[in-house]
Amino acid sequence: MPRLAPRLSSLGRLFRRGGGQRAGDQSDGLPQEDPLLAVGRRLRQEREARGLNLRQLALETRISTPVLEALERGWRDRLPEGAYLRTMLPLIEQHLTLPPGSLDVALPPQSQQHGPRGQNGGLLKRFTPGSIDVFSTWQGGLLYGGICLGLIYALNLQQRQLAATNLLSLRPIAPLPAAEQRKPAAPGTTLLGAFPELRPLQQASRGVGRDALNQLQQAGTSQPRLGVLELNLSQASTINLRSDSGQRSQLNGAKGLLVWQLEPPLELSVYPTPKAAEVLWNGTALPAVDKQPGQYRLPLPQREINAGGAAPTPQTP
């Protein structure tokens, strides 16, 4: 019996160890609660304690309502990517006065492996060229500044190379002298200077058309109009009549009254010489040409008009 006591005690310890292991196995087999659910409950409690609904919290934090609802309900599959979620969680913690890093359980597992934000060099550990955010991380700011400096240096180097090869002038281009700045006359201006009649408006403003019209009117008034030539011959006579309008008449042995409607200038010869009252122009005796009896001419020579006073000298208006 004394020998069996140690054996029974050792068997008891084995049974207790096996029972503990089985209990541990059973506890390990139970589904563990996602830490995001506890964080979501706390988030909901803090929001309701401040009298805010999801929409109001979304407006104040600039985070969409579906993301806030997914955080409160523990819907991990509806959360955005870790890069975006990492920038949203600090806003919620700051707005609800939660401890920094209390919402990090919402991050994906690969993001949680880097540790809490700001601890153990997390920013340096998660830095990769593909995960740089230019506007929210200091790595992105450094990269952006380095690129800008590199571009400025490359541009400066290019300008120096162009200046060294005389392909770039560093002096401003001087303006042309005043004599060279004068532009040659356009071909149209030269043509108008040679033919001013091509500018009817300028001609009209100078009164060129009015002067031409006055000249035509004066020429029209100075020209004699149609008249009536009457011959009342008392004896048989030979008559030769010619006018510049193309009328031709030649009569032999004509006697009596002869009447023509003619337009001066014209020439008339009658043989034998008729009496003074036998040749009439518009009812007025037509004088013969000086020293040429039987010869008549219209219009009358200027000397005969002034001497005889039969026809006044036309005056220019």
C-alpha cells in the first residue's frame, strides 16, 4: 500500500493535466470574438454619448457614413483599404477624444504587424516606394521635393549646355532701328496712288464728281440746240447744205419755200445770191459769211456776232 500511494498521486496529476489540456482544447475550439466588435461598441457608445448620429459624425469628420457603420458593426469586409483607413482612424479618435491607437484593431492584419502608429519605427518599417502617399506622409513630401530639385537642376544644366554651344542667347534682342522699322508700302497703296479714281469715296469728298457734272452742264448749255432753217427763194437756185450731224442736201433749180429742222453746226451755200430776208434761222435773218455772199454758217463766227448784235455772247454761269 505504501508503494501504491506515489503511483496514485502521479496518476491523479496526469488526469488533471489531461483534463486541463482537454479544457484548453475546448476553449481553443470556441470561436473567438473579433476585437473590431468591441471597438465598434465603444465607438457607438462614444457617439451616442455626444448625441450624434452617423450622418452628423460623417459630416464632422469628413468620413463616409458606410465606413463609420462598418466600424461600429464590425463589418471588416466593408472597410476600405489599409492605406486609406490608416488616415481615417486618427480623425475619429481625435473627434471622439479616444486614446491614440485604440482603433488600430480595425486595420488589416498586414498593417497591424507593423505595430501601432508612431511606435517602434512603424513608419519606417512600412515604407515602400509603392505605398508612398505624397500628400499625407513625410516620405511622399521628401520624394516630391527631391523630384522638384532634380528637375530644376536638370533644366539649369540643359540651359548651360545650350549657352556653351551658342544655341541660347543670354542677352535680350535689341529692337530694330527706326529706319528699318518702316514697312514698305503695300502694293494696294501704290496702285491707288497711281490710279486715284479707284477711290470713289475720296473723290466724292473732294467734289470731283460735282465738278465733272458742272462741266457737262456747261458744255450742254453752250451747244446749240435744234433749229429751223427756212429758204424762201424767189428764183431758181442751186442749194448745197451740209451739217455735222450727217445731213446732206443738194438741190438744183429749187425755188419757193424750203424748210429744214437741223442741229448746228452747219454750212449752206445758195447760188445765185438770195436776198437777206430769204434765208431765215428760227425766224431771224441769217447773215452771210463776211466777204462770201451766198455762203452761210452756223454757229456764226464770234466776230460777226459781236459786230452785228444778232446773237449775244453766251456767258458762263
